[in-house]
Amino acid sequence: MPSLPETSSAKPDVVAPAKDAATVMLLRDTAAADGIEVFLQHRVGAMAFAAGMTVFPGGGVDKRDADASVSWAGPEPARWATWFGCSDSLARALVCAAVREMFEESGVLLAGSSDAAVTDTSRYADERAALVSRQLSLAGFLADAGLTLRADLLRPWANWVTPEAETRRYDARFFVAVLPEGQEADGATTEAESSGWQRPLAAIADAEAGRRALMPPTWCILRELADYPTAAAVLAECEARESIPKITPRIAVDGDSIRVELP
């Protein structure tokens, strides 16, 4: 497993706070029905965090993501708060951030009516651009479009926190979602130089061969996903979880060697 892209040889005197973030593993079954594929993006080299890394769509929580006016279908914020061990307000913001970030970075929108997701997201291209530029909030977009956020199309998977030795840190909650019928993931974002579907083990093989770089959370989660034959099986696994443990790796320095240790 690789080390993190940004490392420090010593723990800083002041530990940087970890910014709340949401990441989504978008899944689909393969055409041959013999496994799953996950949507991955190769980040551009100029990014401040995880530059050049292959990642799942996601990003930091915007303060407007906690807007309680969002029309909501699915598990209530209190349930998400139990899963992730946080406040109801933060849980709402995390789910909204997951939906917003995935739409911004992949064009996939987990919203629609209370019982069906939209099938054509191209009609919301202008709104997508306005979300990216922060000219529009998710709540404002959904309200204007008459859409309901479909929290029931998301499931909780993991919670990773950047090591304390790093100067830029995130408390990232990882969600799972299945590509809604009729939608396509386009990866049209300035944050990635390329995007596409890949089997989890194939992505790991690319990293082992030096063709791609994976951060430890991405590597570990891809390995976990590889054990499931279908997207439905992944969702079923999530249903059985009462809570999501927080994982904070530690950077260990041994001479000239730097490694990431998991708890």
C-alpha cells in the first residue's frame, strides 16, 4: 500500500483541524454480470490536495449543505448521525455534500421525485455549473427545479481521517451509491484530467504497476469492494451496519522510510 501524497517527518506542534468531507463510491454491475465497476477520477496535478491521485468523486462540506429546507426522501439525518457518530445537522450536511459533489464532478444526480430519480440530468447543465462556482446552493437548485434529494439512494461505508502529521486534513465520510437507471457519469470536471469505470482489482493493479497512484483509503476501500459480486450485495452489506468506525492512520518515520500505519 502506498504512503499518503503529503507526508511529514514529525507531528506538528499544532494539529490542523480536519475539515468535514463527503466522498461517494459510485457503482454499477458489469455488462457480463460477473462483478462490479466503480467510477474513478484521476485528479489534475495542480490540485492542493491529492494532486495526481486516482480518487472517488467528493469534496469538502459547504456550510450551505446543512440547509434544512431541502426536500428529503430516505433515512432522516438522525439515522445518518447514528451511522457516522455526529450531530444531526452535520449528518444532513454530509448527505447533501455527497449529492452535490457527485453531481458537480460526475453529472450523476441523486434527486427526483419521492420514488424515482431523474433520468436525464443534461437539462440541469447550467445549474451544475452554478453549483461548481458556488453561485447556487444545493437547496436552492433542488427547490427551483422541484426536486427531492434521494437520501435512500446512498449508503454509509467508511470514515477516514487524514493523519495528524498532515497540514491539510479531512474527516471524510465515504458513501456508496448505484448509478441510477438512465443516467451516465461523464466526469466533466476541471478537477480531473480523466475519469472512467474500472473494476476495483484492476484499479489496484494499475497502482501496483505504477500507472496510477492511490491514497490509502482509496486502496483499502477498493480492496473491500472487490469481494462483492454485485452492487446490490454492497448495498446489503451497508444495511447490516449499525455504525461506521472512524479510521485515523498514523505516519511513522523510520530513518529515511516513511509509512502509513492503520489502527
